[in-house]
Amino acid sequence: MPMNKAHRALCGSRGWARFTERHILPWALNGVELGEDVLELGPGYGANLRVLVDQAPRLTALEIDGPTAGRLRRDWGDRVRVLHGDASAMPLPDRGFSAVVCFTMLHHVPTGTLQDRLLSEAFRVLRPGGVFAGSDSQSSLPFRLLHLGDTMNVVGPRSLRERLTAAGFEGAVVDRDRRGHNIRFRARKG
């Protein structure tokens, strides 16, 4: 998850936290029932945790970057179980969660193979009937400029729907926001 200095500054800002709280999560989770045990993949600096912590009785966050996981543990450890680990090889048991979510992080997974492993792992750790939901950004000039020197492997809506189905999910839905800059997705484990 290498990120350049400008990208780290943006993702760690109060403005980004407010934007995720007011726009990204309400749109991405509209109509999604999270249930009792929620897993967030790639929480980064914790902007989404601010919202999710009040929506889920039990919340776990899995962060690949060790120092970032340590900061999240320090800041949220009394309300969120924070784990350091790779979402493409989760250190978690089968069928442990009612929902798995990820927001604006799939494009940081460096290869399609690792993205597919992440999708398969999300399926594995979900309980039957559980939902996998989230959002990600689409490519644009400003987005590409923000990611200079970063990992950026954008997932298109059509391929994501097909890849969710290939991972075992049912009823995969992927759509774009009004401007076409972001996608949201949701799918269920049968």
C-alpha cells in the first residue's frame, strides 16, 4: 500500500474523514444490512471507522501496514479490534463475519491476482447470507496525479461484477455514482 506524501496527507485529513462520513459511506452502504460482526478491509487512517463504529456492535479492522495498524489500535483499540494482516490471506476463521466492507482501497491492491484472492478471502470469512460491500474510485486525470508513485490498479465495474461472481458471491451489483468517478458494490454469500 505505498502512498506518496500528498496522498497520505489527503487520506489522513479531517476533510477526507468528513467526506467519507457524509458522502462515501452513506452512498456505498445505502440499503446494506451489516449485521452484528463487521470486518473492514484496509481502513488506512481510520476515516471509515468513525462511521462504522456506531453502525456495528462488533467491528474488526484488518490493515496491511504495521505502523498504521498500530496507530489505529492506539486510537480505536477500545472500540474496534484492529489486526495487522493482508486481506488476500486473512488471519481469520471461516464464516466469522456478517459483513465485510472496504472503501477506496481495492485500487491499492497491486495485481489482479491479489485482488481476486482478496475477494475469495472476503467470501471465506463471511457467514452464509453475509454481505460484501464497499466502494472504490475510477480512473481520472486528478486521480492518476494523486497516485503518482503509488500503487494504482483500478477495478472496472463490469470486471468487478464478474470477479465477485467467480469468487462465489451471488447477486453481485456494481454501479457508478452520478459523475462516474466512483463505483459501489454489494454481493451476498449464499
